[in-house]
Amino acid sequence: MGFVQRVLADNQLDSAVAETTAYIANNAPLTIALAKAAARRSAKPEALRDFDRLNAMVKACFDSQDYVEGRRAFMEKRKPNFQGK
């Protein structure tokens, strides 16, 4: 089912966690916030998930300057400079 992506020795765990968190932190802040909110909402009972709020957050990501910057950076084959706007 793809639940396990890698298996590490105990002494490799800290560096793997640091690597993964650095990778995540380099993404657009608004998108990271949306992903965290979506994960929290998906753990709630369906009646409490507030899909309208989640949809508003998705729209805010697509309407953001960071989204435009991410697409532009991709097309220009460069690292994006996200501002959280």
C-alpha cells in the first residue's frame, strides 16, 4: 500500500528527520499550512471537517504570489523564492 517509504537504523533517524523537515520547509509557507490543516481536518469526523474552510484555503494558495512564483521558477528552472504571500 506504500505506507513505508524507507527503513532506517536507529542512528540514521535524526539525520533523516532533519533532511525531510528541511525539504518540507523549502516549500511555499501557505501550501505547508494548507497541508497541515488538511491533515488535521481529515482526522476529524466528517461532520466537523469544514470543507468550505478547506476549499477557501486551497483557493488562497492558488491566488497567492507564492503560487505565481513557484510556477515561474519551475518554468525558468530555478529555485523559487517564496515570501508567504
